[in-house]
Amino acid sequence: MSKHNNGFCRMPFSFVFLAIFIISCIDISESGTTAVNAELALSTFELPKGFKIELLAAEPLISDPVDMEIDEYGNMYVIEMHGYPLDKSGTGNVILLKDTNGDGIMDKRIVFADHLTLPAGVMRWKKGIMVTDAPNLLYLEDSNNDGKADIRDTVLSGFALSNPQHNTNNPMYGLDNWIYIAHQGATSTREYKEEFGDEGSEIIFPGSVNAAKLPKNANGRSIRFLPDQKQIESLSTQTQFGHAFDQWGHWFGCNNSNQGYHEVIANRYFQRNKDLVISSSIQSMSDHLNAPEVFPTTTHPDRQLLTDVGVMTSGCGITVYDGGAFPAPFDKNISFVAEPVSNLVHADVLKDKGTSFEASALLKNKEFLTSTDAWSRPVNFYVGPDGALYMLDYYRRVIESPEWMSEQAVKAGGLYDGSDKGRIYRITATGQKAAEWTKGLKLGDESSEKLVEHLANNNRWWRTTSQRLLVDRNDKKALPALLKMAGNKESPMGRLHALWTLEGLAELSPALIEQALKDNEAGIRSNTIKLAELHLQESPQLLRALLSMQNDNDPKVRLQLLLTLGYDNSKESAAVRNKLLFRDISDKWVQIAALTASSSQTESVLKEVLNRYQSDVPAYSLLVQRLATMTANGGNQNAIQKLLQNSVTNSSGKQIQWQGAMLEGLAIGMESLKSKSPESINAFKNDQGLLISTFFGHPSEEVRKGSLDMLRVIGLSTGPETKAAIDKSLLIMADRSLTDKKRTEAINFLALTDPAPYSSLLKNLIVPQEQPIVQLAALKTLSKIPGTMVSDYVLQKWAVLTPEIRDAAIGTFLGNDDRINLLLSAIEKNQVQASSVSFGRSVQLMQNKDDLLRNRARTLFTKNEEEGKKVNKAYQEALELKGDATKGQAVYVQNCAICHQVRGKMGVELGPDLGTIHNWTAEIIMANILDPNISISSGYDLWNVELKNGESHQGIISSETDVAITIKNNGKLEKTINRQDIKEIKSMEISAMPSGLEKKINKQEMADLLAFLRKF
């Protein structure tokens, strides 16, 4: 299935069934659609009542626009990215547009800069502009006022020059005076490695040897930097094309299948505690699915993918409107996201939800803007000085990357159709007059005092531009006006920007900070806590003011206070942090924020948690586990030993309630510690007897499991103690009067030893008379025996193994190449059906390092294009059969629910929600079901993570930070992995959607499944 990628946003699982789109065989040259003349294009748009859309600029004045900037003089800079999708020859431009007759429409084009590779963003800076053009961030300036840049400097370098939709883009001036750059990182490519195989290097300030720098390609994170101070930091997350701030400085990102997520905790807080292994810092905000259902009005969709009315697959250009000129309810906290594949603009309203936000669709079953023109490709927005929303329309026939198109479609040509076109539209309230700024602005010539007045403007363009100019001027004459604005009771925005401007001028006093901490606006209090954080060292008296805020009634203020107090290790700060933690302990972000404090605070926090432990509140158990993991990960033997002793004590009441979580956390942390320093585990060998005793004698199942996990990490030594434990396990295992759970525990204990002497006993347990839980444990333990004995036995008994046991039995073959050879041979001989091998298992087989075995596996578990066509043709009959939705639900539960949900129910949230495809045709749905592996959707491709301890894990990377990644696979729990434990991580270039479903469901069942999926 082909990837549904626009050139600007990473493709998610663009379809369902793990979102991988099958490629349509439509020939581009025969699509039947043609470009609409710019003058007539306005008639193709539909907007809500109360809005109008006007053309600001179009071809031949501009073409391929992806970003724009209006400076303090009314100069309009537009980025032209002509090279998308494959041309790196230097065709990109920065165009300076002028309105020479003052009618509000641009009519003059000046090439400000050319010979750019794939430019993707622009921002005004000092006397010039900054432009992102991977691998560089450039500074361009016109020093002789001829409208053309004659100064070209490289500010930053090292970004990956990858697929253009993933390159660094959209520089933006932040409320905190840092410049933020959207960045996602390089993606693997199979077809265009020569063009886009670059993975980047260290991000550096060229020529500044001693300046700060970031690791290779900033680890795929967005970044922020201070050019003059040569400071640079990574954010804790990434974004694809576009990012945004709200009026209070909260950062939002987007990607093709997620219209908006919030960076809740900044990376600098994670950096201070390396023992904390957290893989996600973002909150997806949508209350109507991350990839929401969209409602296009395109008359003749001209796409290379089999798509119909469906979900967001190319979300980009997120913009939070704060222009002050839109009618309610569009005037505040509205995020706009472009969806170029579906020729529309989606709008959400952002609402506070605790420490983060919730995004709700502003219009029901309708979009803010749609076009009937299949060539219209909104990709980005800009809120101008007039409060208008400017929409950049890339205007191309094909927006998908050829990486995800069929060879036939690529060879047909037309990838650059429309590259000589492009439009910029002005969207305003119906009664708003023509743009005046196009006649020129004089903001850059105004006095500093006048600039300060603009900090209270209801349009953020004026506020941000004025703040930037004031900081750049460094004019101390502005201080009286700034101090006055900081106390302006009529304008919260004026107070906010005055505070950050004073900070940018290094003139913010502790007294003013203390005053602002008491502001009646929560957003100002939260920002002032950040400002106080910057001054705690030289002004320690600010700590008292911060501590006094512990009872603040706003959750975002309390979260920021918790984060900031993490820099202070005093008893007073610790007490307030604990108070904040326990007030909102069930909020995961509050937990994480508390844990980012110095690791020296871990012991005291854990003690407090145990004292307050409430077994009926799950958050307490999770917090105990996290704290124990951090303790073990830190490697302090005395601290670990103390927790271990407390965890295995036979007790009752509150203590027994948390002991299991404590042991589980210790085992997780010690596994990581062992990976870093294998010898560090030796200090705990003497605890073997204690753990064995606990395993056999403790009344709590959770504690017994935790003890076994600890023994697995530490290892069993040889000797009478171990022999006695084995003998005891054998007796329990054979005693059918005991519970199956108890017998299973004993079998699992044997797996810690060499189970070869007990193989006959274990084989006798793999019989239908035993419960599955016992059979599975015996099979797993038997597989620990080296060689192919377990494989031979499984093949011998294959015919009598139940489906549940068969899946686990397949897993026993994956231990070494000899076993794999036996399995593949059995499949080739039809002794074992290929359909009996689960998708997760087949992925491992198809990634085997041995070329012969890997190729044999791929032959067995994938089908070529011709085979796919045959299967599709054979199943056409299903389209004529009457489907039963009720029976179809049963088919769904058995075959699809392992990866998908329907409207947030019935299944596992791994792939896209299938409730959004009800408007797709049955033909399209079936095509995607039957042939998922033609291409892989970026973001849902599978990765192989090889650990230093020899283990390997496969799955989709669901989240990541600088310190950890989380992977998940169908039918399996998520696993968070410390980056320090990773030996190698590599894209597997395999679709995350299993093929071969036609071998599991017949044509009538297919008809039933289609009926079920289309009824929602």
C-alpha cells in the first residue's frame, strides 16, 4: 500500500490497517484534472459564514510557496521550494514581493536570494532574514538596498538533507527570545538513497569552535538557539512541517496524522536527571482522534493513492490564531492545520485540560476551508499585521513523494506539474477592508517608546515584532516605558511581553519578578516562574516567593512551579514539591515533573510515597515502580540493597501493597545497570538466598514475580541452595493439586537454570490435558535448552497443538538459525502453514542477518505485485456478496482488533482508528486489506532495536526523547528502552501491517468485515 505523503508532513499509517496505502495504478497523465486559473480559483473555496478569501499573490509572481514573513517595513519574503520532490540542483528562491500601486495585491517580484537547495522556512532577523535550507540555517541580508541579498552566512550547520518533508523548517521567534526551528530528523529511504540518504552530523555554529553544539542531527528533535550568545538546545520532541505557540508561549507541533500535540515538559528538565527514563514529553490534544476524520469537497480527487473521504494524512503548518481580527468563535485559541492531500484546512479550538490542552473540532462534520480544486495544496499559514490569516497554496497536481508511489506512476511523469504555479490567499472577516501593510510599514523606524506600546496590541504580530526589535536595539531608554507596561493592568499581553523584553535586555529585576508572580493571570504567573528560574542563583530570595505559590489554583502554574523547584535541593523546596506531587498525583505529567528533580532527591520522595501509599489509587504503584527503577539505574548499591530488603520482607497491611511494584522497578533498573556495567550486578549475588526464599514463600503473587525477575537479572549460582530450589520447583510443577498459577511459577523458575535434565518432564506438560498457562510456561522453559530439540518436538506435536500454544511454539524457533531453518523448511513443505506465523514473528524471520534465511522468509511471508493482483482479483466476488455487519464484527475482533480500534473501542490502539473509513468504498477498503506491503508509511515502519545485552526488539517507535524510546508491536505491550542500553537501532523497511489475511478469512467473511467497517 502506498504512502499518503504530502511533501511537508510525515506520513503516518496513512491508511488503516496500519496505515499503509496501496498504490493506485492511475496514470498521472490520464487523471483528467487540470489546473484552475488563479483568477478563477477563488470560486473553488468554501468558508464559514462571516469570512472571505482574497488572492494576494499568484503565478507568475510566485510559485511553489511554502513559507512567508512580513517584516517591520511591510516587506514580504516568500520561500519558493521548486525542488520538491527530488531536485537538489539549487532551484529554491527567496522572493521579495511588493505592492507598487497600493491596491493590496502584490505586483512586483524581486529575487532576494536564489540557488537554494530545498528551502523550507523564513524569519526576519536583525537587518536580514534567516532561512532554513538543509543542511544549513542561513542568514541573508541586503546591505545596499537593491532588494537582493549580498550577504550570505551560515548560522547553523549539520541538519540532515533527507526527504524534503522531514527537513528542518519554519524558524520562529519565541516569547522567551529564543529562535525555534521545526525539525523531525532524517528518515530512511530505499529508492532515493543517493539523493536523500544523508543522516546529518553534529549541529554546530560554523567557525565557533568553542560554541555549544548538538549531537548528530539533534537526535531528530526540534531545536531552539540564541544566535548572538551561541547557545543551542534541543526540544524534548520533534515536529514535521510547522510548529506554533499560543499567546502564553506553549509550544505545539504536528505531523501528517496528528493535528496538534503539546510539549508539556521541556528537554532542559529531563537533562538534570539521567536516571529518569521517559520516552515521551508530549500530549496529543485531539478529542476526535489524532488523525481526525476530514470532510473534503474536492470534485475530482487527483491522487496516486486509493483514498476517498477518510482521515487526516498530511497535516502540516499548524498555526494558533492570535490576530485579533476574526469573529467569535474563531478569534481565540484556534489552531489551523493544513491538509494538502485533501485540499482543505482543519480548525480546532484549544481548551485548557489540566496541565495540558484538549483540541475539539470547531465545526461539526465540516472543515474551515475546502476547495473543489484537486490541485489546491494548502501547506502553511501566516498571521499578518492586519490580523488576516494568509494561506500558502503550493498548488501542485502531485503532492505525494515518489518514494511512496508505484514505478508506473513515477515513470508517467508529472511529478512537477504545477511547479510554475502557486498562490497566497488572504482570509479575513467579511467586513475587513483591504490590506494596508502592503503599502509599507514604518514600525522599524518608530521610537523604542512607541514599540513598547505595541506590546499591548491584540495582534501577536505587532507584539512579537516589537519585542524582537526592542531586544535587538538594546536601547536602555526604553526601560521606563517597559517598566510601566509591566504594570499595565489593562493588558495581560502587554505585561507578559514587557517582562520577557526586559529579560532579553538583561534588565529584569528580582523585585519585578516577585510582583509578577502574584499576577491575577495564570499565564503570567507561569511565565514569571520560568523567569525566576533564570535568576535563582544570583537572587536566591526569589525562592521564598516561589515557595509561597504552592497553593496556586491553576494546574499549569503548579506544574511549572514543580519543574522550577526541581533545581533547588533544600528541604523547603522538597516539601513543596511533595505537596504539589501528591495534590495531582494521578496526572502523569505531574509525576514526571516531580521525578525530573536531581536524583539526590529520589530516596526522600520514595519514602514520602510509601508513607502515603494508597492501594486504590494506581498512580501510587506506578510512582513506586518509577522511583525504584531510577534508584537501581543510578547504581548506588546501598540504596538498592535497602529497597530490596524492604521489598521481600514478609509483612501485611500497606507494605505488602507496594512491595511488588518496588521489585518490578528494581529489576527494570538493574537490567539497565547490568547493560552499562555487567560487573555491578556481582554485588547482589549474596541476595540469591533471600530472593529464592521470597519466591517460594511470600504470600503476594506480585512479590513472587518481582523476586523471579530479580533472580533473572542477577543470575543463579551453582550450589546446594540452587539445587534445593530446583528440586522444590520440580515437586510443585508435578503436583496437580496445586493451582495452575503456582505450578507455572515453578516452571518459570526452572528457566533460570539449565532445564535440559528435566526436558522429559517438561514435554509431558505440553498436552491438551494441561491448562494453556502451564503448557506455555513449559514450552518457554524447554526452549532454553540449546540446540534443536525443542524445535523437533514442536514439529512432531504440531498437529495437536492448539492455536494459542502454536503461536508460542513458533516463538521457540527464533532462538537460532538452525531452528529457523527447520521452521522455514516445515513451512515450505506445508507441514506448518505460513498463516500460523503471527506478524510479529514473521517480521523477525524476515530480518534475519543470514541472507539465505532472510530471503527464504521474505519469499514465504510476502507476495509480489503479480500475486497481489491475483489475490485482489480472486476476492472481487466478495464485493457482490451481501455482508452481515454483526458477523463482520466477529471477523474484525479476531483479525484486526490486535492493532486497531473502531471509534476508540474494541481493540488495541496501535494503528489508525477504523471508524474513520466508513465513507471509503468497499473496493478501496478491500484492496488495502489484501495488499498492505507494497510500501511503508513513514512513522509506522518497523524498527529493530539491538541491545548491548544481546536482546533485540522489533516494533514501531511510538515515542522518544533524548534519553529513551518506546516501541510497540501488535499484540504486545509497549517497551521503553534507555538509549544507553541500545547497541544499534535500524529501520527494518517492512510494513507494520501483516499480509496474507486472505488465508485467514474467506470471501463471505470479507464481505461481512466490509459491512462492519462501513456501518460507522
